[in-house]
Amino acid sequence: MSDERHVLVIGAGTAGTRVARTLAGAGWRVTVVEHGQFGGTCLWHGCVPKKALYTAAQTRREAGEAARMGFAGGVPELDWDRLMAWQGEMQRAYAGDQEGILSGLGAELLRGEARFLSPDEVAAGGATYRPSHVLVATGSRPARPSLPGSDLADSSDDALAYPTRPATLAIIGGGYIAMELAGIYAAFGTQVTVIVRGGSVLKGFDPEAAALAQAGLEALGVTFLLHTETRAIEGSPGALEVRVAGAHGRERALAGERVLAATGRMPAVAELDLAAGGVEVDGRGRPRLDAALRSTSNPRVWFAGDAAGGIELTPVAGLEGERVAQSMLTGEPQTVDLAGMPSACFTVPQVARVGLGEAELAARGAPYQVARGGFEYVAQAIIDDRRGGLVKLLAGEDGRLLGAHLAGPQAAELIFTLGLAIRAGATLNDLRESRPVHPTLSEALNWAAFATETVTP
């Protein structure tokens, strides 16, 4: 017989630990299985090590610009080994005692793999468990492109921990991973080429904001090859060639030290034997879930975080874990509202968004308002010498804010204010009447709200 208050959590990342902490604190029996490091993808292979490198790259760029303020010296020399050591220090400092916290709440911790034996049985830690609920929160892993020589390409995991700084780097893909790592390595002095199959970068972000990010990276020396198909990777580590073909089919080879395949991530569920667990997946291997993140074919099994195959963001994983935990506690399935969930790309300049985009509003067929501005006349941006950028605010006919899109200094920080405004039902007039501190970058949000036009699809 299964324990009606026993949850088996597979994966100890953001989503898994949120469920484990909540249910253990409520007196449930909680078993957590983790095959790697407690803390998950974000902590060890994603946001945290990437943001550490981004911060180091930004510091190097700004140091090179400090002469305008009277500082001598120019761009500082980079000690790669020390940078990697510092990155690790930041990860460990943020991690804290992940295992100790869970153990302190009474959770049973297991090291190793978990695998479904049947729809109600899971093998883990040398034992067979029959829990009332199973949460799959195994995160994601980089997806490899389907092309000859793809095994020669690095993944984003590799690029966050290169043993030495590459002199040249070819990046396949134009998404946020590609754009972030292009900016990081260009600032470190690497010659970067970004190969994009389509005609634009950062799909999912506002096209104007994405274009500004591309221009910003080009100013750092990054080369973009748009409308270019990657056909093969050849050579040997350290001496590679990427065979590409442009819009007219003409093929050529790009020589480089390293090639990075920034072609997305997939739920890390291959080793779980979901079929044995009665969990159906779609044609891409993603679990079929209802609105509450429960398997449509086995109601005992839930998913959260990257493993659910939805939006791959740490705040989303945390919110999904919270909702799944409440669903289990109350017996009432709860849905996840992502209406005010912001996202950002830490490139140069930063790009951020929240809510609806112009294409989504236009598809509704009703008039909407667009308020726009930038940072050109903002005092803090002038002082920082970061004057380029975009502030685009989208609202309905009634003025209620429905979406916001930024490109510019501290966009990832500023977007939170706009996400909160959307959740609170704020209007463009609320932004006009609110007064930010002077001089700060927030003034750009206030000023943009005054420059409004109505668009009729």
C-alpha cells in the first residue's frame, strides 16, 4: 500500500526543493532523489554561473571605459583561472547548505538515479517506493543540433566552464543563450561569430529590442551571419571548421577554436522510463500535462520546472513548485498564472519583457496604445554613458498596461516594476503620475508613458 502523505521528489533544483520544503514542513513524508548536485540547473549550469561571467565581462568593459572619468590603465588583463575560481566561489556562496536545509525539515535524501517500474512504483536508492505522489523536477539539458559532427560542438554547460578562454568561438543559434554568451566572450576578447538560420535574433522578445541587442554586440566586434544554415562541423577539438550555407545556398567553411551549439534545452527525463510509469509524452518527448502540471495519463505524477517542458526560467520553476505543493496539500489542483512573469536576456544591452507583445495585441484585432521612449535624455544614463535603448509600454484602449519591453541599461532590474504594474492593473496614467527618484534610470519608464499613440490593427 502507498503512503497517502508521501511524495517522492525526483530532482533537487528550484522546483523540487520548493515542493520538498513545503510538504516536509506540513508533516508529509518526503523523499528527495538527486543524481547530481543539490541546487539544480540554475545554480550549477545556468543562471548563477552565467551571471557571474556576465558581471565579470561587464566589469572588464567598464574598466576599459573609465579613462573618460580620469582613471588611467585601460582594459585590465584577464586571469582566466582566477575568474573560474571566483565563479565557483559565487555558486557555493549562493548554494549554502541545500542538503542540510532539507534534512533539517525531515526529508529523506537519496543520491543516484530514479526510474519508474510501473505507474505507481519508482526505483531509487536501491529500494522500491510506492508514494502517493511523484514530482518530476529533473530540470533540462542542452539539446544538440541534428547535423554531422554535432558531437564536436560544446553545450552551454561547457561554455560556462571552459578551461581556457577561447580565441575564437562560433555560436550556432540566435536565442537568449547565444546572445548572452556572445556578449560575455566578446568582452573577454574572444572573436565571436553567431550563426542564425533565420533573419533575426531573440525571437520571443520585442523585435526592436532584439535589433538593439544585435547592434550592441556588433559594436563589441561580434559577427552575425543571418539566413545562414549550419550544415556540418568538422575537424578536431581546438581546430574546428563549421560548414555553413547562406541564403543562396553557397557553402563555405568557418575555422575556429570552439563551436557552441546554443540550440535550446530539453526536459531531462530520458532516464526515468516514463513509459513504464504510464506517463505519455508528445512527439518532442515532453510530458503531456493538464493545466495543474499533472500527467494526463497518470494522476499520481506531477511535473514542475524545466522538466515540465514550459518556460525555462527559475522564477517559473519556483512558482510551479509552489502551486504543485499546494495542489498536493489541498487535493485541489491549482493552475499557474504567469501573466506578470518577466524575462530578460543579459546581453549588451540587456533586453527584457513582461506581458503581451505587439504581435499578440494586433492579433486580437482591437485598437491598443503604444507608449515609447528611451534613455537618451535620462540623466543617469548620460552619466553612465549608456544612452541607447528602448522603453515600449503597451496598453489597451482603457490605458491599462498589458505589456512592457525594454532594451538598455539595467533592463532586467527595471522590468520588475512593470511586471508588478501589470499584475496590479496599473494604467499608463499611473506611470505618468508616479515620480521616480532623480537621477535614476527609472525616469525612462515615467517619461515613456507620456509619448503615446493608438494603433488600430
